Amino acid sequence: MSRTHPSEEVLQQFVLEAVTCSAEEISHIESCPECQSTVATYKVLAGELAGLAAPAFDFDLVAAVIGQLEEAAAPQAKMPKGTIVLIAAFIVIPLWLFRKSAYFVFTDMSAVFYGLVFAAAGIVVGVFLLRLYKKYQQIINLINE
Ligand SMILES: [Zn+2]
């Protein structure tokens, strides 16, 4: 038996799906009175939750949540599309204009210019990630309401 107690997560896992715990964790839990009492508490809790789950979600929760998510996503969904077109235009138009000198563009550029290009790309990616994060936060807030 190992001396350290498994984490709360492991104990919950043990209650819900013991097969997913390691043999070491199981042998500890089964021989540790402290962990046994925690597990017993979680078993009671799990039993209570199982009894509650059905009536609490009697209505169509999935449809209600998805409806709200679509509402939340709709106004923002239009923005990235325009942004993508704009970015594509900024890449494609210069490439097309300078297609004949493209080879020299990539051999004559200084390290500073490469740095600027990478910095600009980094900013664009950063803005996208920030947007994605804000959208995610908005959805989480909706769920928590
Ligand atoms: Zn223990």
C-alpha cells in the first residue's frame, strides 16, 4: 500500500468507474480507512445524483442549450468570415501582382523583414485566439446562467 492518498479525482473515479483506476490506487483505497470513508461519501452522493438526474433533466436540455449556443454564436459567426476573406485578399493579391519577382522577393528579403512578417502573422493568430477565447467564455457564461 502506498503511503500517499490518491487525489479526490481518483476517489471519484473509483466510485463511478473503478476499472479505470490503477491496481495500486485500488489496493490503497481498499486498505485505507480514510479513503474508504471518502469513497463511502461519494457513493452516497453518486446515488443521490442518480436519483435526481432523471427528473431534473426531464425537459429537452440539449435542444435548449444548443438553441442558446447558436444564438450566442450567430452574431460573431459573420465576423471571422469577412476577416478570412480580407486576409486571403491581402495574401493572394500581392502574390499575384509580384508573381514574376516572387523568387527575388524570397531571396532578397532581409532578416528584419522576415521578423516583421512573422510578427504580423503572430498578431493575426493572437487576435484569432483571443476572439476564440472570448467566444468560449461567452458560451460558458451562458451555460452557467
Ligand atoms: Zn488513503
